[in-house]
Amino acid sequence: MPDSSIESEPYYKLHIGLDFGTSYSGYGQSHVAEPDNVEAFFHWADSEVHYCKTLTALWYERQDDGKYVATAWGHTARKRALNARARSAGKGMYVS
């Protein structure tokens, strides 16, 4: 006999929408109870304007073991890449 305390279908409280684009990316969410009230994120770090998307860009830093680890996203990634280039540092990789 099945355990009646286990629900057959999970209960979700949010709908999440992801827009992962080639130039810009963003996301939005809405509560299941209010599907028409979509909240988009507008406050991306290091962005000069409040906009619902940020750059689709990553900054990878090379670790001591030679592996690269993603440490920044969006405008912050571009900022770190430009700072590294200005210092002629080869410890990172910018992907956009």
C-alpha cells in the first residue's frame, strides 16, 4: 500500500523564465497564484543602466592548478577582462 504522506505531484510556488541569449541574458519569475504578475530582475552588478538583461559573458580565472573557474558574469565579467588587459595579466579568460 502506498504511503499516503508522499504527494504524487510536487507543489511548485514559482514559475521561472530564463532567457539565455547570445548577446544578453535575463530572467523573470511569477508566483503560481499570480501568473500575470511577472517580476523581472533589473539590477545587474556593474551595469550602467537598469535593464532586464545583462551581457551574456563570463570571466574565468586561472587557478594555481591550471584549471579555469568562472568568477564573474555579465558586466562584471567585462569589467574584469578590461582590467586584466590593462594590467597585461594572463590569469583570466573572457568568453562572450
